[in-house]
Amino acid sequence: MRWDQLPRSDKVEDRREDGPGGFPMGRAGGLGIGTIVILGLIGWALGINPLYLIGGAEILSRLGGGSQQQSQPAPQSPTAEAPSDQMREFVSAVLGSTEVQWREIFAQGGKAYQGPSLVMFEGGTRSGCGIAQSAMGPFYCPLDQKIYLDTSFFQEIERRFQGCKVGSKSCQFAQAYVITHEVGHHVQNLLGILPQVQAMQRDMDQVEANNLQVRVELQADCFAGVWANHAEEKWRFIEPGDVEAAMQTASAIGDDRLQRRTQGYVVPDAFTHGSSEQRVRWFTNGLRSGQVTSCDTYQAARL
């Protein structure tokens, strides 16, 4: 992925040097029941569907990302190196490219686009949806319209997903896919989709709510593909192996793959993000067409 030519965003908020701020970071080894309860209460109190928060937490916990968390924040060394400027530059470039593309797409429909801010942190920080922790994975908070990204998630991608080697350009495209998926949720929020989904889910049982949540996540995958289509047309930044690495990432975090890995069997009614095949297919839909209309997961007979 050639990202040097991408425009930079001025909406990246770097909190990596702030430290965890004394937040409880959960038990080592995964997502504790206390964290799930807290996330559920946060969602209930703020009127946010807890699936938006817990869904991301489940993914990283199942991948073992929570194993990096400590019960107490580690002291900051006065001689520690500052966070990598290259990481910030990369995140700024990806976010900046989404601002350009979605602004153009919204303008075609007679609408104005205001992009989200992106908060980079390590360990924990505060968000408009409550406390953000590494174990939650990247997520979008509709209340403050910010994306929260603990950059250790990028390290998890590099360590765990085949075809995504540490420091490789193809791995960077997979990381860009993660960011642009969250931007896709922001687009859904601006279009009024997220509020409608939340209202509908309040009157649904768990299976129905999960099914609707899958459609939300797959549409965000498709929106990420739409971004890639338009960005490639403008900057020709995709290199051989990039799309394959992103698809391997999408496949690796499909609900079926995660369930089979952790419990040995698959329960489709419990899906909240979609199967590996679904995530790959909907990203591909957006990538090939470049059209928002190709991302209507709510009317699709086949997910």
C-alpha cells in the first residue's frame, strides 16, 4: 500500500502518551464478566445498543488480545521513546483519504459530510460512550462521533493473521480496512441508519437483534470497500497482495471463524458481525462497484 501520497487529516487525537489514567484494565487473559456488565450498563444509560461496544470487545478477547492487559497500569518510564510518528502519519493518511472520498460521495447526493475524529490510545481512555479499553477493539462512538483505536490492535493483526507480515505494506492495507470499517459506522450514523437500527432492536428478541446487527456490520464492511474503490481511482495506492491481506483479515474476524476457534462449533443465531464469507463478499461488493447503493444489506435476500 502506497500511502505517502494520501492527504492528511487534522482530526487525529493522539492520547498514547497520556497513559491509562488509572482505569481498571480487566483481568489478564481476556474479557471479564465485569467488563461485559459495565459495557452493558454504559450502553443502557446512554441509550446505545451495547452490541456496538461489546461486539468489538468479543472479537479482541477471542483473539487473545486481552492477554496483553494488566490489572494495574504499568508505570511510565521517563526515558521511554515517544510513540512512533509513522503510526500517527499512517492513521492520519487513511483518515484523510476517507474525508476526501466521503465528502465527494455525499456531495453527489446533495449532502455535506463531516468526518469523525480518531482517538489513538494505549491501554485505556475516556470516550463519549464510557471508558475505552484495549480489550474492546476499535470502535465508533456515535455520541461523540469519534473512532477509538488502541494501536495494539494493529500489532494483533500483524501477529495473528496470515499474509499480514509485520511492517509489510500489505499489512498496512489490512489495517486501513479496520479504520475505514469504523468510518463506515460514522457514515451510517450521518445517514440516520444507526438511530433507526437502535430503535428497531429495542423491540426485538436477542436473535432478531443479532441478525440486524450483522447487517449493520456487513454494510460497514461494504462502505470500506467503497472507500477503497474511490481512493484507488484517485491515488492508485493499492499494490499486489493488499486486497488479499485485507480479505484474510476480514475472514479471520468472521463470527463463524471465531466461534469455531474458541468453542469448536458455530452458532449462527449468536452472530453479531457476520461470517467470514459474508464479510469478504460485502467488502468486495463495495470495492468492485464503488457505489453506496451496492451496500444495502437490509434489503438483501442473501447476506
